[in-house]
Amino acid sequence: MITLAIPEHGGEMSELRSFVNAVDDDDWVLLQAFLLGVWAPNPPYPVYNITGEQGSAKSTRARVVRRLTDPSVSPIGRAPKDDRDFAIAANNEWVVSFDNVSRLSLAHSDNLARLATGGGFRTRTLHTDTDQTILDAARPVILNGIADSITQDDLADRAITVGMRRILSTEVEPEDEFWDRFKQFESRIIGALCDAVSQGLKMLPDTKLKELPRMADFARWVVACSGALDLTPEQFLNAYSANRNSSHEATLDASPIGPVLIAALEDFELYGTPQEILSDLFGRLDEKARKSKDWPSTGRALTNELKRIAPSLRARGITVERLPHLKSNRGVPYRIGPERKVTESSVTSVTATDLQLDLGDLTTDPAQSRLVTSVTPSSQKTEHSSVGNDSGDLSDPANRPFSPEEIESSLDSTPANVGISRNGAEDWVNRYEH
């Protein structure tokens, strides 16, 4: 650790921009937001994920941020291998910074998410058999690497991911000259940050947001501080929202089921047990994708993957609904499709009469027999609720089934390119009547 430069009055955050290779205004706004997040009085703290090709000054930006917030003789280092190394890093640094991160394992992602919001790290005390060392810490995090290494939604929700451009040959500056020039403004920039933090502490109790994002406390803090910096609340909230949407798209692209699921939903809503949906999606894969070791091999694996990417699917207006358990042993059905408005009405059972389906008018195309679309169940009889089947809380609107009126309305508005198989619809009714 080294000493933070003494703040000077009269500085402006705009003096920093020439040192960070900002791509555009959104990039500049989000950098200021992260700097403020580091100085926030309470967690959660953001994860600042810097990406870009070689020669885009990723490491330099990380070092600049550390100089302004938590100076160190070793401002960036490699990612830890295990929980113990994470705990050591958090115990010795306020801003935890990792360089040249090419891939994050599930354990790394979990540890970083826990570090950003606060959580305990437990490890065996050295030279003992039974003693345990516990560190409860929350820290801001900086990652940098060529590719975006964040693929888990839980971490992506806490991250600000920025992409940097390559430095042109005419813009290259010797490193010693760069830092000599930065040192002339360092105290003034830290002074501007201190002014913003002072403003934030004053305004935070009265700062309210109409809509709260995932990192609500972080967003409120930045808005409270924004009056003293080179940004407005609207600029930050718009840039932050766009950045989170981009992160959701990256998460779906990285998911083994994401691209094929999105393609399938362009034509159909998907209904069925996890294994049935998995079989349908598998049939859409090319030969190379079918051999991927990342493809879910069981219905349970598909369910786990759907849970993992559910926030990113919701960001696209797609919901994964767990429907009431059927009396048969075919498993818990799910509906995957666009969000639908539900009402408070409910009924006790579904019959062919309730659905008012003319099965003779339904398509008999075998190619569509594995999909039942736009037909969703209303609530089942009490005896249909099964103990030990984890059928979900039906008081939750996400689990509450649709009434016959909603089903009829949905059928009336079904587009021509959506097929409901005769066998599938009959099977649906029979499974609920019996």
C-alpha cells in the first residue's frame, strides 16, 4: 500500500478523461460511476469489467483507477486460485483488481459476486486441524481481459462491462511521460471526487429513484453524487441500463441453450416437462452443437441452466413459468415464452368444455406434436397438488395458472404460424381431467 495523494480544491473530473482512453460518453459516464461506487459508504460495490484487444490500455486504466482510490505498489495481479487467495486479497486491499482475466470458473464468479455485495470467506487456519479463519468483506472489484469473462447472470448483474478501443500509433505515449503528466492532475481529480462524495453524503437521504435496478443502493449513491460531477442522473441511469442490457445479451450468447432457445421462441412458445423441452431444443441443434460437452444432458440440468439465465431472459421479455404439477408421473411442466399479463381469476379444474377447443380444427402435423403453444392450464383440483413434487407456490403470480377465459382469449389471438397439435391438446386436457 502507498499513500493516496492529498486532495486539492478546484479540480474537475473532466481532467481525468484524457488519461483513460474513453470510447464514448457512456464509457466516460460509467467510469465516473464506478469511481463514485468505490467511495460509497456501504455495499454493494460494483465490479468494473474492462475488455478490449491488446494495446487498448486496459491495464493502464485499471492502474489509474487504483491511483485515485486505493494506491498500491502492485495495483493489479492475477486472479486468485481458491477461496483462501480471495480472502487474502480482500483482507489487504480495498479495491481488488485482477489483470489479464481470460476465463472465470463458476467458483470464481460466485466469489466475486459475494465480494461485491458482502459475504464471508471461511478457511482453515494454518498450522491447525480444527481452527477456522473467517473474513466478512465487501470490496469493489476491477477485472480486465481481452474477452468478456463474465458469463454468470449473478455476477453480470453486479458488473459494469466496458469495451476499450485500440490506441492509435499517433496516440502512443511513453509510460514515464504518461505518469508524470497524470501526477500533475492527480490531486485535483481526487479533490473533485471528494467534493462529489461530500455532495452524495448530503443528498443521499433525500435521493429516490422511480425504478430500482439490481444494484439499487449503488445507483442511488451515484445519483446523489452526480450534481458535483460531469454527469446528470439521466445520463448515468440511461448508460447503466444500456450496459446491463448488453451484459444480459452476452450471458445468453454464452449459454449453451441461449441461442437455440431464442431461435425456437421466434416461432413458438414452449410447453412441456424439462425433458420434453430439452428433446425439442436438441432436435434443433446442428451436429457440432450436439457433441458439445456443455449441452445439458438431463431435464434437471436444463432446469438449472434456465434458472441461471432467467434474469437475462426476462430482460428480453421472456419468462420461464413453472406450472402446477400434473397428476400423471410425467413431471412438472414449464412454459417458456413472452411475458403475459395475468388476472386474479382462477378455477378449480380444466375440462375440454372449459377450454372450448374444437379439436377437429387443430393441425395434425406430426412435426409440431412436441409443442403445445398458447394453451396453459387453469388451476387444478386440490387433489392434484402433490406432496414432495415441489410444485411451487401457486399464490405467486409467476406460478399461478391461467383461467379458461385467458386461455380462450389466447387461442383467439394465436397467429397462423403457431401450431397446436391435435394429440398434444387432447393429451393436455386428459392429463388435467384425470
